[in-house]
Amino acid sequence: MVSMCNENLESFSDFLVSKGLRMTGQRKGVFEALFKQPGHFTAEQLLQDAQSLDDTVSRATVYRCLPLLVESGVIRKIDVGQDNKYYALNGSSETFKAQVVCIDCDKIFDIDAPFMEWYGKNVSAKLGLDVKDQRLQVHAECPQFRKQGNCSRSIN
């Protein structure tokens, strides 16, 4: 994991330089906090972890870093139709990921969906277009939560 973090840090630093920016101590704190996230996370969760590493990291720094991290490919943004946007590290997976969102316990599950990548490429090619973004989300109910009022999968 440390090797992956260091490789991504170097890549992200190069990306910042290409944008005329530099890797500040605060940006490095935000970047390192990414690798403390257990899965999907919000900007506020990232802020808390970044501040635990570097108390000079501000909310503004996190919110300015997130689009850069998405554009650089280090993380991906996941909009599940709620107030908060979620983010996740981009792993080394070659397979398109879709999300199943539990509307009861708010857990987000990533699932492999290689058919979606194929579908998007084929439909776009037939129309003469290039795919820039594609997503699939399933919103589902949790029978355990509905029956018992709690869920063993919840993120609380």
C-alpha cells in the first residue's frame, strides 16, 4: 500500500506541475489521507483524516484538491443522488465498476460491470462519439434493515 501511495503521489505531483501548481504540505496531507479511507468517503471524512495528519489543512484546501484528484485519475467521484458526493480511490482494476446503493443503510457497493464498458463503447462508436463518462447505479432496499431496523452492512 505504501508503494502504491508513493507511486500515485509522484504521478499526482507531476499532474500538478502540468497544471502550473505545486505539491504543498497541505495537498500532501490531503493526498496521504486518501489512503486512510476505508472505501467510499465524503469530503468531510477526508477533511477529518487530513487534519489528523496536518492540522493546517483547511476545508477549502480539501474542496480545491478533490477536482484535481479526480481529473488526475487518483480518485473517482460518485454521485448517488444524495446531498453528499462520494469519492473512492481508483484501484488497479481493469473492469468497469457500477454501484449498488442501499437506500436504507446508505452503504455503497462497487461491483464489476464489464458489460457496461462494452455497451458504452459500442453504442458510442455507432454514433461516432467518444465516451467521456459512463455510470450505472442500482438503488436497492435492504430487507434486513426493513425487518429489524438495522443492518450489519451499514457504515455507521
